[in-house]
Amino acid sequence: MIITFCGHDNVADIHKVKEWLCNVLDQYIHEENVIFYLGGYGGFDRLAASVVRQKQKVNPTVQAVLIIPYLNRKYDESGYDYTLFPPLESVPPRYAILKRNEWMVAQADVVIAYVTHGWGGAAKTLEDARTKRKTIILYPEI
């Protein structure tokens, strides 16, 4: 099972959102072959990655994968099991993150979303997940 995340850079109540993420991930970490695709940009991405690392202590078979949008940049890969570059070679750099997000949603079985307003990249990614009829868990719902 592949699970990915989408959310805004700024997280309003980080402790409340972290608690929510912990509860949501608890529903999945006991599944076999759970892989989390993480974007690595913004506040929600960093929060999701930290919760996934925390859950790996409970189930070390859970994998955290950093999905990178650019090959020519350095990334902090610590805390991830490995990185993956989707087929974005022909995508202009200004669209790389958008196309990376679309790829992540296409691969995912579940999208966990912290989207509190209808504009920006997170909202577009959530709309893409809805269009693709993915299972979506939207903050603050469980």
C-alpha cells in the first residue's frame, strides 16, 4: 500500500495536526508493505515525515520515501529510507513540483491531506486526488 500526503506549508495548530496524523497513521502502520511517499517541502510535509519516522519505531517495515522533483538539487535525505525521482525529465522546472505531486497521487492508494483553503499547490493536489477517486483522509476528519 502506498500512502502520500498533501498539505500547506503553514500548519496552524501543529500539535493538534500532529496528534491527528498520529491517529490516522495508526490505522495503516500495521498493514504489510506500507510505503509512505513524502514530498519534503513545507511545514506539513516535514510534520508528516516526522510522524512517519516515529511510526517506523513501532513497525520498522514501514518505508519512508522522499520523492524528489529535481535531479540537480541537494536534498536532506536523512530520515528517509531512499529517494525516488519520477519520470519528470521532460518537465520544465517551473512545473516539476506540480507534476511530481500528480505522480505521487497517481501512485498512491491513500492521500492524507491537510488542506484548509481552496487555493495553492496543496488544494490542486487534493483536487487531483479527488479526480482520480483516491481514498482521501482530510484534516480534521478521521
